Amino acid sequence: MSPETMLLDPFSRAGDRDEDELVPSARPVPPVRTIVVDRPPVPVAPPHAREAVRPARSAAGPERIRIEDVHISYVERDAVKGVSLSIHQGEVLALIGPSGCGKTTLLRTLNRLTELTPGTTRSGNILLDGEDIHELPDTTLRSRVSMVFQQPNPFPMSIFDNVAFALREQSRKRPGRKELEPQVVDALRRAGLYDEVREELDKPALRLSGGQQQRLCIARAIAARPEVLLMDEPCSALDPISTNTIEKLIGELRRDLAVVVVTHNLAQAQRIADKVAFMYLGDLVEYGTAADVFEAPRAQRTRDYVRGAFG
């Protein structure tokens, strides 16, 4: 057999061999490995079956915020184009969509943070309990519509003073620690953090873990009992365990608040949201219940996005 033939024939062997050895089916078959389990496997329920056993969410409460034909532009770029929707107490509204689609701009407009950016223009109406938010003093508005940002941002002070800061800022006179303590403890309990820090309230907040810092920021945001809580990707910088803790917390906070969450995590939106608004290039493409948007979207763009075709 020539060297060329040996290269072309993968089953050729050098030297004299039995013809059977040249047949691939005659090669030894690897042994079949078996795994012994101590109990029968438990089949995983299909997605629809799992959804069916989820606890029912409570009915939505009164409307807190109404957004009517809102347009927002930065210099010459349209960031939000004619968005209209409503936000109710007892509901979590998730704003989803690719980066740059206007989600965070719309969120920040709800407590007038976008107007701090030079060159920003706005039209349309945003009503908080029937009042135009631009008729309210900004400090009053931000005490009623509070915000938690993407990166935890505790102040360089003690855990106690971080939560007390918001309460002191809204008081005409500077209340003392004893007067504020019940409200601070209540906010930390509602944020699911008090049991972890009850003996460390005077220690620096910056020593807390990332997940604890984010819950501290949530405690600071809800200390003054706002009506609406805005959250801009609150779990993006957290590990899965801390993310799970924050998601459970959102589910508990929605009992007393209207919660609006911007998230790029579609699985998270499905887990926490009652309503979902899908935005694309500044337009509100689809708005409805989480089940409708994720399982039976009406718009082709929504179908493409939730199925991972783009974004």
C-alpha cells in the first residue's frame, strides 16, 4: 500500500493485519456507563404547568401615575415618542427593550430627573394622583415618587444615618435619633435588611455587601412612605442570590406601592411584573399583562424581542 493510499484511507493500518481489523465496525465498543440513583427521577413540569401553580397576584389598586402622549428629546434626538400608559398601586410595571430605546429616560421623567440634563425638552402630561408633576415642588415630588438606581449608592455615613437622611431632609426641623428610630427600623424591616444589621446600625454603610447596600438604598427610598418606587435595573450589579432577594422584596413592596422597574433581564420581568411595556427606538410598541406580552405578543417586534431574535 502506497503512503498516498494510507493517507486517504482512515482505516488503513501499516504492516500485516487481519482484514477484520480494517473494518470500523469491528473496533471495540466503549462500555456503557450507568448511573445508579437512590430514588426515581422527578419529571419537571412544563412551563405552562409551572405558571399555573404560581400564587395569584392581588388585584390592582388605584391609578397612581398617568402618562399621556409624552415626548422627550435630548437636543435634536427623540428619546421618547408619544408614550401613554398608566401605573397602579399594587402592580409592578416592567419597562423592557434594547439599550437606547428610551426606558430609563421615561423612568427618570416620572420624578423629573431628566430635566436636570441640559438641552432636554418635554411635552405631554404626567399626572400623579391627578396632579401635574410639574406643578409640584421637586422635593415634594421626589418624596412621593422615589428612585433606586442601577449601582448601589449608599452615602458615606452610618447605616442608620443613610435611612434617616431622607426623613431629615423632609422635616422642617431636624429630628433627633430617638424620634427617627421607629421609622428607620420600619424601613429597614420592609427592605428585608434589619435582621442582618440590627447590631451594626452605627457602622459605615460602605462596609455592607453589594446586595445589602442595594437593600439599604431601597430602605432609604421607602423610608418616607412614597406612593411610587422607580427602580433602574436594580439587580444588574448583583449576584444571583442577592438578585433573588431583591426580586422577593419587590413582590412584597408592591402591596403598598406602585413599582416601576427597568430591566434588560426578560426572565426577571416575567417573574416580577404584573404589567410589561416594551419600548423600541423611543416608541411604546406593546403594553399589557406579563402573560400577554411574553406568551401572546401582538406586535411582530415584540415577538422578535422576547424570542431573542434581536436586542
